[in-house]
Amino acid sequence: MVFCIVGTYATTNNVLTVVQMLVFGVIGLVLRRVGIPAGPIVLGFLLGPSRRPTCAGPC
């Protein structure tokens, strides 16, 4: 855990990046404990913006 925090801080020299990493880590931990797979959520975040402009009606 310490190496992850130091590595994240070393890449950008910004504490907010470390906080962002910790928040997404907690979200991932909660999703794993609840039993929700992370794959479909990641695909939704990546492909969602590209599908939005192509919707003809209310999406």
C-alpha cells in the first residue's frame, strides 16, 4: 500500500491524485464485497460517452 501511495505521488507530485487513487480503491473494495463485478462498470464508463451522441431518442 505504501508503494502505491508513493508511486502515485511521485508521478504527479499532487496529493489529490493520491486521494483519487484511495477513493477508487475503496469503491472497488465495496463493489467486491457486495459481489458486483468491476468489468461491466469499467466498460460502461469507457463506452458510455461514445454511445451517447448516437442515441436518436431519449437514452
